[in-house]
Amino acid sequence: MSDPRDPRDPRDSLVEFLCARWDERERVAKAAIQGPWRTGEAAEHLIDEVVYGTSPIRSTAIVQVANLEMAWNKRENAAHIVLNDPAYVLADIAAKRRMLDWIERTSAWAADNNLWTCDEAEPLRLLAKPYQEHPDYPKDQP
């Protein structure tokens, strides 16, 4: 995806940064108790403010993932955790990696065929936006 005229294309730093963030999230998601995650509201005998997942030992058993009984906004926080279970995070990362691959392939094809393309760095900046407060965010990016 680099511009052959520029030995260090700023897009490279964004790609490296994004891949590192996605690798981190992927490692964490794979290490977490697998889902589907659900709140106690899903079953009568469970506590509403607790998030449950599938036991790593017995797939028919459930285990606590997070207990929010003492938290503020218990139900909202529990719902947010459930919406970000490992399966969702892994699918989200896979989709973003495919999008990155598509951007790179499309840009390379356009360059090979002497076609004008839009600002190729913009979709990368948009993908990196949620991480802009990260200490490793590329300094050469707006």
C-alpha cells in the first residue's frame, strides 16, 4: 500500500498501528470465557446484574463473566458487556482485517492501472479513530 516514491508512507504507520491494536483485542477475546454472554435477565434463577458465559470445562454449564451488583448503571453496563462478547469482538476484528485487505488490494490495482483514487489514508484514519488516545497512535496522523 506504500507509495513507491516515498520510502516511509504515513499509511504504513497506520496499518501497523491498526494491526497491533486488533492483535491485542484478538488475544484478549480468545483468552476470555467464551460466549454467548448473557445477563441474568435471560433466566429466572440468575442475578440480573451478572454477566454469564459458557464454562470452559463443561459447555452445558454457565459461569460468571462479570458481577456488576455493586456498580453504577448495573443493567446498562451488563448489557454493554454482553454486546461485546468474544465472538462479537473476533467477528468485528475479522471484518476490519478484510476491509483493510480490500483497501490495500483496491489501491494497488488502481495504481497498477494508472487510475485516480481517493485519499487512501482516510479509511485507515477512520478505522484508527477509536484508538486515537492510545500512546502508540501515529504522531503523523491528524
